[in-house]
Amino acid sequence: MNLLTRYILRQNLFLLLLVCGIGLGIYVFIDLFDRLDNFLEAGVGLSSVGAYFLYRTPFILAQIFPAVFLIALMVQMGLMLRSRELLALEACSVSPGAVAKSVIWYALALCVAQLFFSEALGVSGHRAAERIWNEEVRDRQIEKRQLSDLWFREGNRIVHMGSVTPAAGRGLELTVHVLEDDDAGSIREIIRAQEFTSAPEGWLLSGVTRTLPATFEVQKAAQMELDLRTDVSSFLIVDPKTRLESLPLLQLGAEIKRLRDSGSNIERLQTAWHMKLAYAGSVLVMALIALAVVSFFGSLFVIIPLGLVATFCYYGLFVLCASAGEKGLVPPVLAAWAANAFFTAVAGGWLLRGRSFHLG
């Protein structure tokens, strides 16, 4: 690590910690007042409120870090520009490209740190905070949570559950479409059950009606065993109301593979998986935006507002593309990385011109 990189790193870390503290304080302050009525209504003690925000802190930091890094870098570069440090560097034959290279390597290291921090502390902290919120505030304990209108496929069976309590392994209004073995799409049998119970060794159905489309025969039985092996507790992970950012990257990848094998729609989960990587990469995008803005404008009072506007535009495009990917309108990879690719092309293209920072 050369002297220039160490200088940029040391100065930026100080500003990064300062802006992080300010951003975290504002976020917690707003979140506290937004949820204060819920805490008071539930009669939650101060210890639970403190634990909730303590657990949420890593997740909040992971979410605001790209924007915080952009602000810290812009302030740093603006101060260096104002004090003529960048001009002095060029006078000593240190090109703008050398300064940009040091910042980019630093940003790449922060991308990796952002990913590991969000996956290690952010995910576990978010889960703990959600548990406090659901169980102590919302009183939505996991054992009582019910899901409705769920579909999955196992082998040649397409299964629909009207409602299910995944933790208890029980549900109502089960419909199983059994397809022919030739995979031609023909339905061999339709099984309906008023109630069902799932277990590792198989499912037990109650109030069963079996319909054979080929012969129009209808059979009824009080109970029936079905050799389904799907664990309904896993549907707590893919509950449409579950926040996908609360799932770790590896677990989300395993669920995508399992659901792909069962024939389920996985565009939403695939988009979320790529978004985790793309959001970590947004730190590098913010560095490029900061460098491009500083090379275009020379005033600190213009650099920071313009950088904030660029950040809002980036997040707007990121969310818009992510929504399109979750709905299957665009491929998940394109949806997650489109904002990064666009802003990298614009900011990187401007930097390749080699414009001197002090001429902004």
C-alpha cells in the first residue's frame, strides 16, 4: 500500500465513522418515533426496546453504508480540492488516475466488507429484531403463524394448500393433482382433503375425496396416507410476507435450488439473491459517482447536493428494476445489476477522459 492510498484511507475512515454515526442516529430516531405507539400499546419494557434497536443496528448500517460512503468520500475529495491538495498532487506528477485508482481499490475492499458484514451480523441481527417485534409487539409467534393459498410440486404431484400452520404441520383444504407418469400433462387423479397433517414419513389426509377423470369415478375415505416428503415448515422461509433480505445468501441459494427442483416460481428469490451481491457492489458504484462529480464541479457546496441527487436516482432505479425482476418482467440478473451497470458506465466513462480534479 503506497503513501497516497494510506493517506486517503486514513482520512476517509475518520469521515466514514463520523457520517455513519450521524446516519445511524437519524435512522434510529425516525424509526423509534414511527414505532413508538406500537411499543407503548404493547406495554413493552425499555430493555426490549433497547434490544430491538441494538439487534437492528448492524442491518441498518449495512443498508445505509453505500450512501454513507458516498457522502464521506465526497466530503473528503471536496476538502482536498478546496485546500489545493489535489492540485499539489498533480504538480508532483501524481495523475488523477492514480488518485482514482487508490479510491477504487479502497472501495473494492469495502464491497467485500459490506457483503460479509451484512450476511454475518446484519442477517442474524435482523432476525433477532424481527422476533422481538413479532412476538413481543405484534404477538405473531412463529408457532401460530398461518399461510394461505400455497402451491408446490413434488414428483408428478402438484399440491395446493388452502391454509397451513407450518410450525404445527397442519392445514386445511388440500388439493393434489396427480399427473401421468409420461409427463404429458394429463391428470390421472385429483385428491381433495378437508384437513391434512404432514410428517417426515408422509402426510395423513382426513375427509378425502378422490376423483378419477378418465372414468369420472369419485371415491371417498375418512383418512388416507400420501407419501409426500415436503416439509411444510420450510414455507415459513418463502412466506410472501417474509422480508427476503432477512435470509442469508447461502440459505436463500439452497431454497432456490429446492424450489426449482419442485417446479415452483423462483424469479422473486433469484432476484433477491442477486440483489444481495449487487448491493454490496454499489459501494464501488458510489466511489465512481463521487470521483466523476468531483472531476466535473469544483465547489464543495455543489458536489454534495449533486452526489445526493445521484444517490437517490441510483436507489430509485435499483428498486424499480428489482420490482420488475420479482414480477418476472426482466431476468433476475439484469434486474439486480442494471442500476450498477448504468451508473458504472456513465461515471466510469467520464473518469476515463482523465480530466483533472482541480479543473472542475
